[in-house]
Amino acid sequence: MTAIEAIETRRSVKHYDPNHRLTDAEIARLIELAKLAPSSFNMQNYRFVLVRDPELRKQIRAVAWNQAQVTDASLLVILCADLKAHVKNPARYWSHAPQAVQDVLVPALTPFYDGKPQLIRDEAMRSTGFAGMTLMLAARGLGYDSCPMVGFDADAVAKLIRLPADHAISFMVAIGKPTQPAWPRGERLPDSEVVINDRYPAS
């Protein structure tokens, strides 16, 4: 499957075979591919919580509008972000780069985010968004379907997974073998509404 085919055929599937499970090798491959997603300063501040415990899945489903894919999908991934990644030994993000690159990027990273909670939060959502989309396309490339989810009580899920205080939950992704096709794709908005050339019109 080509990248274009993966993009064109990726759908948000709600119904999965509850008896199917991904192999450890498949899960490792999905994470390997998802980690190729870009992140600012190469911080890789995304975190993948792989929820495999059936009882924990049931507890999460209870605070996720009772959506069946939470328990039925082969794998449930909660996309989280480390909000303090910019101060946690930032030199390691560029340890294999040429020294000239390290000398530019490493000293700039922490000051770029220090004292800017909104920027830190925005960056967390960007990184997890990139990683989550990459994860879903990787799943499609391996022959599986997925469903991104924001319909859940984030505070309750945070408690259930013991989310550290300096982390944030972005969204969840259910991945597995579908038992029903996705709903018909919604119509895309016209280019006239979503494409702006150069700048917005003067008000």
C-alpha cells in the first residue's frame, strides 16, 4: 500500500473484532513507525500508553461514553505528552548530531519554552497529533483500521493510567480488525472555505 492509498483509505472505524489481538511484533512496528513523526527540536515529547489490560479497558470504556471500540479494538493507545521534555536532559535529543548542530540547537531548546505554558501545551498537542496521525497511517499500511477518540473524561482516564502531573493526555486511538465498514465519509468542505491564498481578506 502506498502512502497515498493509506491516506485515501484511512477511516475512523467504530466496530472491531474483540477476539483479535495484534502480535507483539506488529505493535513494535507500529510504535517504530509512529516515532518517525516530527517533533519540535526533536524532543519526541509524545508518549504512547498501550492499554492491554482488559479490566483497565472496561474502566476506560465506562468514562468514554461506553464506546465499544475501547474494549473491542485489538489495541488501545492513549497519546500523551511530557510537558517538561524541554528541560529533561535536552542534549540527548541531538547526541548523535554533528557537534556544530548540537552547539546551535541544544542551548536554544530550553529557553525557547521556559515560562511559556501555552506554547508548551501547544507543542504537546502538535507532537501528539503528528504521532497519532502517523500511527493511524502505519496501522492502515499494516492492513488494520483505527479510530481517533476524544470522547472521554480526560481527568478520569488520567487517574486510571496514573498519568504523571507533568504530562497531558491528547487523544486515544483504537486499532484493530474491523467487523463493519466505516460510516459513509462526510463531504469535504469546498476549497473556497478551507484554502486561503496568501492572507485572509480584509475585514
